[in-house]
Amino acid sequence: MKQYVIIGCGRFGRSVAENLYKLGNDVLAIDENEETVQSISDKVTHAVEADATDENALRSLGIRNFDVAVITIGSDIQSSIMATLIVKDLGVKYVVAKAQSEIHAKVLYKIGADRVVFPERDMGMRVAHNLISTNILDYIELAPEYSIMEITALEEWHEKTLLDLNIRSKYGINIMAIKHGNHINVSPTAYDNIHKGDVLVVIGHNNDLKRLQK
């Protein structure tokens, strides 16, 4: 079991935190908004209200003991850079940071981020341009062994609910979102149907995702 710290619990950060926890990992979620922390607290191992740019606060939370930090502070570029610097300085081995722009990404790499993601861009509606030869459309590496991918619904999934398919126990993956035409369902329930042509955003261990590719 790996230990993940997610800093910034907006939509993307929250989704990553909840799904990593569902996959059986130890997840600490940090956000400076009290309501956000309360709303995620029962969906992760621990949730803490803290300022991610306060080195002492992060040190006191034992950040250096975590295997992976995912920094998903959205709008505030300065805070995102500060938090990345601090977690690297505190000794977190693998740091994934969310960027707003190419320049922001360059700075994040320069200060030591191991991986920079553009979730809004990477999971945007560029699906149509991305139908490569396989059914794996797009793919964000989240940590060395976990990834988020976009896949086209398999034929045997058509017109079945998530409950019928039992995807987590069958494939070891979680569905984060379902795209149907121009509509994106970012919090699918067990009773949502999968239709032909739907694109699923899934998170899972790379070995499980490879099995799915086959």
C-alpha cells in the first residue's frame, strides 16, 4: 500500500484522492477550505485543513513520509509552485503537479516536479482527435504505477449499468467520469448506463489497465 498526499481538493484533486483511496491506498487530502475538507473527510484516510505554502504546517503533517504528492492547486500558480518546492524539499520521492499553462509547467519541472499534468486540457473534449488505433485514447501518468486513462466503452459493456458490470472487482479499476457525446458525467452512480460510443475516464494500476487494453 502506498501513501499519497493530495494538496488542493478541487474537482480534479478530489477525484484523484477519492479514487486512490478506493483502490486501497493511504490518502491524506489537504485543502485550505474547511468546507472542502469536511466534505471529503469520509472518502479518504485523513483530510486536513492547512495552508500548502506553509512549510511548518506540511512538515508537522509528516509529508516527508509519503511516497507520492499530487499538487492540484488550480488557479493560484504561486501557491502551486510554493507547494511543489516545499514537498520536494521535505523529501517526497515522486511529485505530480497540475499546471495551468506551458510556462507554469516549465517552472514546475525546473523546481523538481517529476510529472506535470494538464487535467483540464488532457481530459477535455479532444477525444475525437485522439482515437488512435487502440481503444485507449488518452492517458495521464499519476504515479509510477497508477494511471488515469480514457477508454472507449467495450462492446460487451453497451447498455449495461456500472452495477451490472462490477468493473472494480472484475478489472481492478474505477470509473471517474463517463462522456456521452458532449455531456460529461463527472460523478457516475452504480445505476448509470454505458452506451455505445461512450468514453470512460478510468483510474487504476498500470497492470490492470494493460489487461483492459488487451
